[in-house]
Amino acid sequence: QVQLVESGGGLVQPGGSLRLSCVASGSISVINAMGWYRQAPGKQRELVAAISSGGTTDYADSVKGRFTISRDNAKATVYLQMSSLRPEDTAVYYCKAGLGLIVSSPGYWGKGTPVTVSS
């Protein structure tokens, strides 16, 4: 079993920045790809950013150039640096640890951290 705990969410004004963190514990050796998803009210959960075990990254078009995903394998932590935030980025952000090469493979989810972008 793997447990994921997200932190760093909150209220921020448009144009502001936030850094989300996700710490994994338990059987972390089974973790391969990791990523961040988000779910806005009334919408489906969507992939925001993903990072492979080797550090290859991928982003949703809506966040390219504004968000950066990174991971520290020694600390079993994945980060999401979010800049130039927009009201449409408001959502609950979930960390995902995939057991396979891609983050959409079966794996584990965190409970989420809410992000609200509003003036």
C-alpha cells in the first residue's frame, strides 16, 4: 500500500503562484510515474501534469508554460509549481502515483488539496 498526502493548496489571487507538494509513504518502491490531476465543480477529473520515474514531463495544454512538475525520489515527493494562476484553475488537485510507466496506470490517489483562484 502507498499513502499520498497533498499540501500547499489555498486561496490565491489571479496572477499569483502556489506550490503543491505530495509526499508518498508506505511501499514507495512500487511507484513509477506520478502526476497531478484536478477536478473543478461539475467537471470531470483531468490530468494536469505527469512525470516519469526518469523525469520526463508532460502537461495539459491549458497549463503549459505556467505549471511545472518535479519530483524528488529521495524524499518520495512530487511537486507542482503553479504560476500565473487563473480563475479557471480553481479545483481540487489530486496527486496520483502510478504503478506503471504512465500515470494513468493503476495506482494510488491522495485525498486532494483545494485551490481557489479569486480576487
